Amino acid sequence: MQEPDPRTLARARQGDLPAFEELVRAYQAEVYRFARHLTRDRTAAEDVTQEAFLRAFRFIAGYRGETRFSSWLFRIARNCAIDASRKQHYPVVDQDVRPERASSVADAVVRSEIDAALGTLGAEHRETFLLVEVLGLSHQEVADIQNVRVGTVKSRMFRARQALCRALDDEEAAR
């Protein structure tokens, strides 16, 4: 994931609304996708994404650049998703697990199986897997977002991959 232009980030930190809007355009789809996987609900993901950007706008002046901007933003999104979950305002499991844009029936089946397998993972393992494999963040970035050690991220990835393989093998055996 590419980091924003430092000049745009500096302008946004000074309260320049058009600069912040550039950041929103650059990261909105990825933040939504992350929130969608965390909440497993479209409406919840939209609300979490909106809240994450509101908080980011509110606190961007305090962003010191100690971590990558994307790590800082995803941590905010993660916290928003946790807050939403605590309020129990959103259902835990998505009622509509069909893929949003399948190019063929075979793709739809594969995506459905992968989504079901991801659903078998615990929240920590699913979140870690999505950050590394889907969003392409480094282990260090994920550690920064989750406020854990890099070794914990690696361990969660190992366990997530094992669980996904088991779930996909079970799915294949059931056919």
C-alpha cells in the first residue's frame, strides 16, 4: 500500500480540507474493505469507515509520523470496529455472504468457500490474515495496528493459515 505524498499529509495536518479529501479518496476503499471483513456487515462497514475518517480528521494534527500513515489509519478503523461491536449495534455475522462481484459461477463458489473459511477464524486471526494477505501490510505494520509484537503477528498468521487450510479441506471433502 502506497503512502500519501508527504506534502499532502502535511497540508492535511494543518487543517487543509482538500488535502484531507485526497487522503480519503486514496484510502477509502481499503478502509471499507478492512471494516467489511471485521464487521461482516455492509452497513456496519460503511458506518465504521465513516467514523474512522471522522476520527482521523479530528486527530490528524496529532499524527506524529512515528508509524506509516496507513498503519495509523487502519488502527483507527480497527478501534471504530471494536467500538461498534461493543455497542452490539451491528450483527456479528453478515446475512449476505455472497461475493459482491463474481465474474463467473466458479468464482462465486470459490469466493463463497473462502468467505466461509474466513468466517471460521477467530477475530484476531481473521483480522491479522486480512491485514497481511488481503491488504498487503507488513508484519511490522500489522503489529503497530494491533499493538502487539511482530512475533504475535507471525504466530497468528501461522494459525490462521492452518485453520483456513483445514476449513477449505473440510469443504472440499464434504462435496
